[in-house]
Amino acid sequence: MEIQEITLPSSKRIVYVEIERKQMKTSRLKVFPDQTIKLSTPRSAPVEWIKEFLKEKSGWIEAKVDKFVQTKGYAATVEIRNGMSIKLLGEDLIFSVTRSNKKVVYREGKVIHVCSNDINNQGNLLALFEKWWRKESLVILSAELEKLYPIIRKYEVAYPKIALRKMKTLWGSCSVQRGVVTFNQYLVKAKPACIEYVVLHELVHFIYPNHSKQFYDFLSIHMPDWKDRKKILDQDVVHGL
């Protein structure tokens, strides 16, 4: 397979692009969640053109790679057993799995109790836990939304609805037309200050839909340390939260 090496403009990191020549008229560049980079291009495309094209797209490639790196820690727990842990609001909580006729999940201090009549059925335990986690996430994120909403209320923005999704590449998203903010359901693994940053970031989009200078100026006025919070969030996620 043909490979091209490029240097990312900001980090100066060297990455490799897989070149796949096909019977096609236009080129297609993709960055995948595992940070694999592929360029599908017409068979006749000259090597020099490919090099120049990738150089022009290096900033876009770096942004995509960074996004996948930053969000890779946002994943559900894949197993629930005694002594295993998961973060909530930046703190490690320990699972305690107990056999019980009543299926229930509850938190007691830094312990998450998962009770079921079949403690060896990981599918059931995970389903129980996920239901509890989504409920907890909604409580936490709804409280943050309520706290920060007054910042945009003065601009005649209606109180937005909140939704949770399993998202591989985003902390949150905003649909201005539908009046909905959607958050990664595992965002609440992060520290409170970082969660606050993400919530405000999405709310500001109701005023400035794009990442314009005005968007960041407004964000900086209401959260002067947002860059520090984002840096902490990025570092935590890279290390698996």
C-alpha cells in the first residue's frame, strides 16, 4: 500500500496517510477514530499533487486527530465486578456487586452498589448500571444547565431541552433550530469545572452557532479560564479519565 508522511502544523507530529488509488473522479480524505488516515484518490493522481493536497489539508487532519484523541476516554465501563472502578465528577467510585432478589443500583459514598439476582450476568449488570448512570448524568447536567442558562437568557434564548447520547467524538453538541443540547452520557466522568466548561460552550452556540471570534470572546468574558479547563479535560481524557 502507498503511504505518505506528513507533519501536522501545530504539534509538528509526524503521521502517515494510507493512499488508496481507485477508479474515481474525485479524492476523498478520511480520519478514523483509531487515528488511521486514508486518502482515496483517482488512479492517475500524480504523487506531487497528493503531497501538496495533504499539506493543504494538514490543519484539518490535525483537528480531526486531536478530537479523536481528546474524546477517547469517553466510553462506558465494559465490565462490572467487585473492586473495579469508574470515575464520576473526577473521583474514583468502586463497584460492589451483591446478590439480591431486587435489581437496583445506588451510590453510598464512594461505592456504587449493583444488586441483582444474577451477579454473573454481565449483560444484565451493565444494563442496570447504564440506566442508573443516565439518570445520574441527567441530574448533574440539568443542574449545570439551570445554573448557566441565565447567561444566555438575556438574549431571548428559550430554555433548551437536554439529551444524552453515546458519542465517540464529541463532548456535546447543540441544535439551535430544535432548541436541544446533547451531551456525551459519560461526560460526567470529568471534573466539575470541566463539565461546566462544556455546558457553557454548548449554550453559547445558541447565540453564536459557529466557532467565530465573537463566540470565543463571549465565552472568555463569562468563563475567563475556559482554556485551562479545556486543557485539564483534554489531559484527563487522554489518560482515560
